[in-house]
Amino acid sequence: MTSLGRVCGVPIPANCQTPDGGEIAGEVTIDNVEAGWFSGLSATVKTQVMNSIAADLSKSVGVDRTQVSVTISASNTQLSVKFTIRASGARQAEVIQKELGASDVKRRQNVEPLGFKSLTSNPAARSNPKLPVTGKTSNVGVKRSLVDFKTALHFVVIEVTMPYTKAEFDADKQVPPFALN
């Protein structure tokens, strides 16, 4: 197909990437949060807060909210958030990893923090009401799902209809009018 594409002047994409899926996992340390406030919430309200944080993360990286799941633990003035983001494919996973990597404290000294508007807008959640609630990422990585080449969902079927029968498809008709390299 690649040779035929070159001859015909049609660009053929690079070979299919085996790691097709992408799941981004990592942690966000959220600062300026009153841990006592979070610890004192009922399970129902904690779930609402987790959903809000997941929505803030999804907005930051440009994915649908349903693609993000989080778990949270609190201590002092920080929330430790472990997240998983399901990407639609390897390319989206790499974009998300790069986006979240910009807030990774291990990569840069002057990191750009992630904003968490859902917590900043709640005065009871902030330990210092004059400052916003922000987060920095760590341990952000992409877990790729390997696709078995035998999987029926990952192959191409090409059907060609010729203007003659199989018997008429002799040696002369099998020689292409162009050379394939």
C-alpha cells in the first residue's frame, strides 16, 4: 500500500501505532484548601467535590467530564488527588500528558499551576480566602493499551471488483502499467 501510495501521489500515514489507547494517570497536589473542611464533609458532599475537581481537570485538558475519575485524600492545607483520564487514543493521551506536564513540579522550577475554580469559588474550602486554589501535578504518565495484531477489530478489508472473471485474469492482466518500488 505504501508503494502504491507513492506511485499514485497519495500520502499514506505511518504504520499504525500498536499502542492505540491511552490512559493518563497521575497526581495533583492542590494547595490552599482547608483540609478540616474537606474531612468534615459527608460522603455525598465529598463525592460532589470530587466530581467538581474532575470537571475542573477535564476542562483544563479539554476532554469530556466522563473521561476523568479522581480519588482524594486531605492533609493540612492540601488535597492529594489521584486522577485517571481515559483518552480516545494515543495522540490525545500525549497531548493531555504534555498539558498536565506543564504543571509538574519535577520538570520545572516555575511551574504554571492548574486552576480549580470549583474550590476557589467556595470560601469555606480555602485556607487563605485571599488566594486561589491551585494545583501542581506529579507522576503524570500514559498507560497505553497494546493492541494484539490478531484482534478482529484492527485490520483492513479491501474488496476489488475487476471488469473480468477470475479465469480471464491471466498473466498479461496481472502486470501493472507502472512499476512499484
